[in-house]
Amino acid sequence: MALKKVSSLRSSLVPRAAFAAASVALLTATFATACSSDSGSNAISQNLTGRGPITYVEGKDTTETGAVKQLIERWNAAHPDEKVTFKEQSNDASQQYDDLKQHLKAKSADYDVFAMDVPWTAEFAASGWIQPLKDSFALDTGTLLSPPVESAKYNGTLYAAPRNTNGGLLYYRKDLVTEAPKTWTELLAQCPKAKEAGIGCYAGQFAPYEGLTVNTAEVINAFGGSFVGPDGKTPTVDSAQSRAGLATLVDAYKNGDIPKEAISFKEPESQNAFVTGKLMFMRGWPSSFGDAGSDASAVKDRFAVAPLPGKDGIGASTLGGYNAAISAYSKNKATALDFLRFLISEDAQHIIATGALPSVRASVYDDPALIAKMPYLPALKESIASAVPRPVTPFYDAVSKAVTDNAYAALTGTKSVDDAIVGMQKGIETAGSR
């Protein structure tokens, strides 16, 4: 696959802007769902030995290689009596979410296995809509990268198979920077070089949407902070570590190390700034690599990628990607479980990686043929190995909104860092108490 085509791949490579935009609309429904008495507990104990055809549901497959269809064909060739039908949803995350929720609330058996954005896992698990993968349904995750596995857990129980993952990368100008910075202190110390070159030093995604939640979570996690406790409800963000992390971004924005225009950046704007040579450092996803290396890029052959910086070493990227779960209402759960095992197999994960969807198996990142096509893989492997899932909570929409609103207020100067952290704490507390 040509590198210049990487940026055209499925939007699941990045946290979905559409999902964030729908946050307010979905917020009330999310609370009602997570607190519902419709636990699905009876359904979870049924049809455990059922075998037969199943339906797999996922967002639109936009990979050049048709990765999902390849997976289905590979499975069906080996399982003629338990064939999988692929139900392709739209490419809009909010529409995918609504579609899944509608079927699950109706206790429909039409969807046996489905892929879901990582943050939805906790809500669906708390609602009793997906089959816990324990006891006779346990999955062997020993060969998988641990952060994606953790993203598929709720309250310590695995509820999904991590199907593909993703991690943030630090894009940097190797013609201006001799070595990638490993810490925020090292990165910011090199900002005078950007000023001398007449360009911005660093930018991520700081507009008030899901991308700001991701960028804020990464710096707070990198400094040792967190957002919620193991129960997914108790807020933990009010800490010195969280303040130090958020202050790093806020101070850099105030003093100009982060350009003023970056306050409106989403993924396309930050990528454009880097590709046109206006930034020395950019926080981005692997999907930007193709455009940065294309013939039209001002930085072609003059950039490299590395894991995100942290406080004392490699930072804590926020995970993207999909988790695949078994519906509690499936009639053929034994077949569905075998299909999950297939999805995390070496063979299936190689198909996924060839489609430029980052694999959940560590070994895939060491494949020389894949590295030749996607040179960012070694750095991405490091990034994912130290990554942290987005806050694992059945109230993710509300938590994300609390983080975004308060981080944006701190960046724009309408709140102090201290008040912003307190605001996040209160917002998360309100969400968890409903």
C-alpha cells in the first residue's frame, strides 16, 4: 500500500470527531442506559453453546485492501456451516453508536458480534449488553499488547477482544531537531529553534471536541494523573500530577510555544500546519504519515516520528481503535466466541495490519515487509506499549465533556489551571452520581 494513501483510511484510526460532536445529544441517553434496570443478566447466561451462522457488524470498511471483507472470506472458507455475514454500518461514529444501541436495547439477536469504539466498551458492559469473556468464554490475550487488552475491560473483567488499536505519535522535523525529545522539558527546550526558523514549535488538537480530551488526557496521564477510579465513577483527576500536566499545555500556549491558531486545530488543521512546514513538532496519528511523506508535502524526507513525550521519559498516548464484543442476545455464542479468537489470531491481525489498521499483536510490528510499507510501525509499537485507554467509565460522554470544557477554558484563560482541574473533578463526580 502506498504511503500517500494512508490518510484516506478508515476514520477509526483517529478518535472520531463525529462521536464528540454528538456528545451532548447522547448524554442523557447514556445516563439512562448505564443506570437502567435492564441489565441483560438473564441473556448473558443463555445460548452459550449455540452454533451456526452469525452476523458481524462494523463501520464502513474504507481500507484499500478491504480488510474486513478479507477477514470474513477467510473465516467462511474454513467454517462453511458457521458462516459470518458482514453488516456494514455507515462511517459516522454517532450513527454506528445509535444503531448498536437500538438493537441492544431491543434485545435483538440480529447482531451477534460487533465492533465498537474503545470508549463504548464500559457503557455497553455496564448495561449488560455484551457477553463477559471469562470462565468458559475466556480469551487468551497473552500474545496481545496489554494496553489494548485493558481498554476492553470493565471492573477488571474482559468484555471484548481488542480488534485493532492506535496510538499517538510525535512528528518532528529531523532537519531542525537532531534527536526526538523524550520528555516535555526536552521538547520545549528546543522551541527557540522553531522561532529562529520562523515557524511554530508544537501543536496538537486543541479545539473544543474529542481531540482536546485526548490531548489533555495524554499530558495528564504522562505526568501521573488520572480521571476515574476502577469503578468508572469515582473522580480522581483532582491531583498535583493532573495540575502539572495541564499546566504544561497551558503555559506553552500562553508563551507561544504552542501557536495561538492551534486553539482551533482538529486533526486536519494540525496535519496541514505540519505538512506545509509551519510546525516543528506535531502530535498526530499514524494516518498523517502518508500526507507528510507525499510529493506534495513541504516536509517530505525532512521529518520523522517518535513516541509522545512524557514527564521523565516516553509519554502516555491515548488509545484509539475498535473492540469486538459478543451481543448478550446472540443465539450462537459459541461460534461468536470462536470468531473473536480468530480476530486476534496472527493470521487475522496480519490482514488488519496490511490494511493499515494498527494491530493488537506485538509480533506484527516487527514484520520487515510491513515496516517497509509503514515506517512508523516501530515508533507506534512503543507508543501503544505505554498507552493509556480513555477514561474507562459507563459515562464517557459526560467525562469527556468535563475534560474538554475545562481544558479549553484553561487554554483560553477563562479559568486557571486549578479551577479547570476542580471543574473536571466536579463534572466527573456529577456524571458518576446519576
